Amino acid sequence: MTLPASVALAPLNHLLRGAGWARRQLQPWAGRTAHLRLPPLPTLALTVQAGGEVASVPSDTPADAVLTLAPHQLPRLLAREGQAYDEIRVSGDDAFAAAILHVGKHLRWDVEHDLSRVMGDIPAHRLARAGRRLAHWHATAAGSLAGMLKEYLTEERPLLAKSAAVQALAREVDALREETAGLEERIQALSAPPTARR
């Protein structure tokens, strides 16, 4: 088993064991293999087992479905951004890939439940709540920072063009292209021999 497979397999199967609906969704695809590609990392090849969990297989095993994502998509997937799943490139068996994406999109880790086994219900609840607050603060801060950076780069130090300015430029380029095409036709008509102009 390769390192990416060993890192991903145990947590993934842990989540699947806690979600009967997800295992039932994957069971019809038992024996099928999916390749998950995240360049430049090695391909992760997984086969669905009869119980709905997954097992690692060699990466040269033929794939029934291949799911490829760009490195910039990974943080969005980890942040549970639904649109990021729609941007994953899929090849092979579309129905199998759709089942995998559906499970990935809706599978949730019940952190509080797992922590309660180790430290008890009350500390687990408090720790999970603190984690949710931290995640919310992080998302809010990142959104605010992105907004401020965009405003700075478009207003204070115009290194980026505003979308309205880009659209206006595009309209002007289209108009110039049409005028150039018309001028070209007129030049060709004037440069034609006098007999051809009649």
C-alpha cells in the first residue's frame, strides 16, 4: 500500500462505517475500481468492496472511473464547498463516478461523537463547538481579507481592472473589430479593377 493510500484509506473507511447510507450507495459498485488523481501526488487507486468500504489496489489496476482534481480544489473540497465537487473532471463510468462524488459530497465526520469516546460527552461537545467557532472565524476572516485585497488592487493601487472596465473594453474591441472589417471590405472594393466594381 502506498503512503497516500495508507493515509487516506483508514479515515475514509472509518467514515463509511459510520454512514450506512454511504456504504449502501457504494455496494452496487463492488469490484469496481476508481482512480483519484491529484497531480503531482501519485494516483490513489481504490476498489469498492462488497460491504461498501474501499480497499487500496495497485495504481496500475485498470480504472472503471477516473476522478481528477487540481491542487487548488483540495482546500475547497475539505471546506465542504459543494461547487468544488462539480469541477472535478470525470472520465470512464459516469454513473460510478457520480456515486463516488455523491458520497464524497455528503459524507460527514461526526467529530464530537468520536471525541466523546475518548474524553467524554461534555469535553467533546465543548471542543467540537470551539472547533466550529474557529472554523467560522477563519472563513469570515479569509472572506474579509479577500474583499479588502480586491478593493485595494482595484481602487487604491489599480493593478487589477474592475469587471465593468473589462466589459467596456471588450465592447470597444468588438466595435473596433467590426469597423476594421467594414473598412477592409471598402478597401478591397476600391482596389478591385473598374470592371469588377460594376
